[in-house]
Amino acid sequence: MNVIQGDPVRHRKAGWTGTVTETPSKLANHAWVTKDSASDSYPEMVLLEELESAD
């Protein structure tokens, strides 16, 4: 999956949604995602294979 900063995403297994906060490099297999439901605003590193578009 290709993601860019600002993309809405959903975690395939856990079901939570969030927004990509940092675009991964071409070699990276993860993205930084800020969860919509998180009480803090710290992004979480998530494997791209665990994400899907939330559009």
C-alpha cells in the first residue's frame, strides 16, 4: 500500500482508524500514524501491510 501524509487509514486487524502523519521513505515498510481515538497526539509506527485506506 502506498500512503502519503494526511491519508486516512484503518488498521486491518485492530479496526482503529487514524491519519498518516509522516510519509514513509520508498524503502520503509511502515508509516507513522496518529490514531483518531488516541487521547495523546503521539503517532505510532505501523507496518504498511497492516493498514488499508479508510476512504
